[in-house]
Amino acid sequence: MNYKRKYIMLKEAGLIDETDILLLYSCDRTIIQQIKNKRRRLNDLFESSNQKITLIQNNVRNFLIRQKFKDFSAQYKNMYINYQNNYTLLGDEIKNVPKFYFYKYCESDSQYYAFDIRSLNEILKIGNKNPYTLNDFPNSIVLQIKRIIKKLIDNKFDVIVPSIIPKESIVTSTLASTYNKMKFLNIYPDIDKLLKFNITFLFYYLQDMMTSPLLDKFIDKTIYHKVIDIYNIYSRTRLSKSTEKKYQDQILLYILKIINNILDITDDYQHIRALAINEIIHNNYEIFGDNSSSNNNTITTLQQNSNNILNLDDEMENVD
């Protein structure tokens, strides 16, 4: 007996409300079949959606696992790798960086750079370039750094960089920037040679630059006079080793700032000026001392440098 017959029998027996339209329709075979079909489609949709949700969850889970593995690999302090830098931008030796702040970045198959990730976090606030090569960090690396920083913050680690950055780290990063600017111009200077110069020879080096008509008009005279002031204090005062080192680093930074300003000037003679700077660097001073014999050797070298720069000036005139 189907629902329709049951409805008629109950209606004739006076056991149901004849005015209940909903009850009448619920006994209709067509409507009942539609309800069954709808229920079947909903069940099929649920099964299909459930399978897709499971697949999505598995993919997300696998993605997060791979992501965590990559983050772990980037933060694993492998001291057997030949890093391009020995110190971080914060002035710490690589081996002394806490493991939760350590971050290594591979720019190519053989070029690894080690960082304190807190310094990278500050760098990303103003740009996304590798400070050692001036190449842009890939977007995946930027996201990875931000992800690790967020994880550190969530785990209550301090990610604020100390307000005082060691002078050594500033010198190192500035030297790297200067080197890469000259490398971009296809010049490979021995820029680290400047680290061997004491205050006297750094001053002489700047004087060599001042004797070049190619360079002198581009040298910031305010910075130049600051170097002279430091040199006068050094030459007239007996300084402690720490104070002398402080002045030496300051002069070196002034000189590097002058060089970088010159290298940033883009015109037809940009490459020739870079060659002139490189020529002065290669004309090194063989004795790094403050005695009179050293000064005499320096005077000779100054003359040699001036002659070499004048040769470059002549080449530029020939170009004209």
C-alpha cells in the first residue's frame, strides 16, 4: 500500500485534517521521488566534497611539511660550508650566532652567505637586496625570512636588532657594497687592501684621489675636511690603540663613502673614474708604518700614483 492509498483511507476514516495541503503533497508519488532524488544528489555531493576536502588537507599538510623542512635547512648551522663572509652584518662571527637566529642563503650552487636573521628583517624594511652582492632576494626567500621572524616572535624571541651596530660590521658591509659596484663595471679591485692601511696611509690614499683631475671635483669637500681633522688629531696626539682603531675605521668609512658617491655618478666617464680608483688601490704602499722611512716611501708612491692618474687623464682627453 502506497502513501496515497494510506492518505485516502485515513481521510475517509476522518483521522486526518483534510485542509492540510502539505500532508496531501507529501503523499504524492512524484514529490516523494523528487525528495529521494534530491537526497541522493546531496549524499553524492557530500561524498565528492569530502574526498576533495581530504585531498586539499593532504596537499596543505605536505606543503607545510616541505616548508618546515626548507626553513629548518636554512637555519641549520653547517660550519663545514665555505661561507663568503666570516662575520654577520651585526659584527658577530658566524660560529657565535645563536642557532635560532642563524640563517644561511645560497645565491648560487657555491655561494653561501650567513646572516643573523634579525639583520635581514631590518634590511627587508627598506629593500630586498643581498647586501653582499646587491642582487634581489627571490620572493620565496623574502617570504621565508618573514615566516621565520613570525615564528620567533610567536615563540617569544627578541627580534629587535641592537641599536648600536659594531663598526666592524658597517665597514664590512660598506666594503662589500663598494666592491660590487666596481664589479658591476667589470673591475675587480683588491678593495680589502684598504683594511691594511693605518691612518697615515688612508690619508695618503685620499690625497692620491685628490690629485686626480678625474676624481677631485667629485670628492665631497666636507667629508675630506673631516678626514683632515682626524688625521691632525692622530698626528699630534698620542692615542690609545682602541682610539686609534676607532679613528682608522671612521676614516675608512669616509673614504668608502667618497668612492661610492663617485661610482654612483652615471655618465660617459663612469668606467674611467672607476679605473682611476682601482689604479690607486693597486698602487699599494709596501710599508705600513709611521716612521720617517715609511713616509719617504710614501712620497715616492704618491708621485707614482699621480703619474698613473695623469696617464688616465690623457686617455680621457684622447677619447674626447
